[in-house]
Amino acid sequence: MSRAQRIQSVDTFKLLAIIAVIAIHTSPFEMAFTNKDNLYLYLYILINQLARFAVPFFFVVAGYFWGAGARVENKLVPNTVKLVKKLMTIFLFWCVIYLPYYNSAFTGKEPLAVVKAVFWGVHWHSKYLTEHPILLFMQGSKGHLWFLNGLLFSVVISAIFIYKQWIKSIIILSVSLYVVGVLAGSYANTPLGIAVEFNTRNGPFFGTLLFVSGYFMSGFTITTKWLSYGFMIFCVGCVIHFSELYVLWKVYDITPLQNYVFGTYFMGLGVAMMALSNHQALKSPFLSNIGQMTLGIYAIHYIFVDLLNVIDKKMNSPLWEVGYVFIVLILSVLSTLVLAKFQFTRNFALGERRMVSDRRKSKR
């Protein structure tokens, strides 16, 4: 396969991953969490935690494509500078977009409800973020934007160490960051826990190891066998991930709804390997075309999560719990298509054709 071609299976898995992200944020069957004996409780936990492969997957494939470009002679620095500028611009753009209150923009009875929602949203966010500048820097004006900032950290850290050829050091650092992130996050209230005053989900703690893993993967020749290898790693990751959750829940009375535990790393890595295999069974032009819009879908989807949240609170139907996910997805896809039609907004929806150059080495 030519290196100039996209990896269709990666784009297909991007669509699967963005559906998982939306499922996390729409929280299907969340109401059952108050009833410990309800069957829907376990379905809620299962959906929420299986979906945790998504963001780790994004980090790994981003590291892979960045690594493929960085391995070209004299391309490490210019490619990194270009990507850093792009990520910073996209992050700041969406921080501005999320200043208003979308969850109350269309719920007021007054004709000026939208104007009021925008005004008070901008006022409150500006005041809060000014008082908490670290939060603004690490996460932005909306929680899910942490991924863009985390990816930025991962790119910069990886580029410095690889430029200096500190290969062993970047492995040690990235593993250490991940361990600290888990111990100060999901394991914080266990004997192994570390007490910190910030959310280790944000920043370099989790993304760096995943991104670096993707970089090292870019040095291998990929075959379609990666599909089965990746599936096995994903399954192992699921066993570890859910075993950790069970112990945290039953032994330490810690909620099983966690962002990252140790097994989550292997879930993301396994799915990334499956996606990179470009196996014929995973190729779908229709799905991959939607998957190419992942950046815009990821960035904009929370607007619709917030707007439809009023309806979600009033609904108590399994059909709605599932439908909510796909309604948000469809609205996000349509909005991304609209943004992609305009030169100015295209960069913030598609990352100027591609956020990371999707090139690959492949052996059929």
C-alpha cells in the first residue's frame, strides 16, 4: 500500500471511538446508579467503562502518525512546531466557543433567553477561569477539551526527548507519569494512593505514555496480523481494567466510574493496533469518511449534550438512553459538515484536512 493513502480502518475505528466518547458524556442508564440492585446499574457501568478505550486510542494513533513523520530526516522539528501551533489554535478556538451556557440557552421562556444564556455564561466562565488560571491552562472552558491540551503536552515532551535521543528516559518518564496519574486518581483513596490538589486526568500524566507507545509503533512494519494481536491485548486490558474497578468498588468503596486505571492503557493500545492493521474486514468507505471528521465531532458534541440534557432529565426510557447517544452523534456530524464548508472554520473542524498526517508503512 502506498504511504500516501489513509488507513481506512483507523478512520473507521475513530468513528467507533467518538461514539464511545459521546456515550461517556451522555451517560446511558445513569439514573440506575442510585439503585444498587438495578440491572441497569451494571449496564451503565459496563457501557461507561468499556468506552474508556476511546481517548487512549486517540493518543496512540496520534503518536503513531506523528512518529511516522518525525522519523523522516530533518522533519522532527518542523512537523512538531506545525502540530503544536495547530493544537494551540484549535484549543483556544473551542475554549471561546464553550464560554456560553448551552444547557440553558433554549430553555428560558423569555424572548431574550438565548442572549441571557450567552451573557451570563461568558461572564461566569470568564470570572471562574480568571480565578483558576491553572484550570484554564490544563482543561479550558469545557471538560472534554483537556484532550487537546494533553495531546499538546505529549507532543512537546516526546519531541524534546526524541530530539535529544533520550529514548530510555522518555520510556521511564512516560511510565512514571502514568503510574502517578493512576495512584493520584483512581487509587487516591487506597493505601497506595497519592494526594494531590488537581485532577491528574489533565496534563501529561496519561497521554504521554500512550503517545510515546504510538511513536514506537511507527517504527514497526504493520501487517494484518495486528488485528488479532490487538484484540488479544484489548481483552487482557479489559480483564485488568474491570478487575481493578471491582476491587476499588468492593474493597475500598470507590466508585467504579473511573477515567483511567492500569488496565485502561492496554485497552487503548489494543484497539489502536487493531485499527492500524488495516485488515480488509475493517474497511468501510462510508464509516471511514465519517471517522475523518472526528476532531470536529469531538470538539462540538458537548454543545448538543448540554442542549438535550433538559430532555434527558425528563426521559426514563431505555430507547431514549441509547437514542440520546446517536442523536448527539448525528447533530455533531451535521454541524462538522457545515463548519467544513467554510475556510475559516474548516481548520477547527477537520484540522486543516488532517490534524495529524495519516500515513503508514504497511506490508500486505
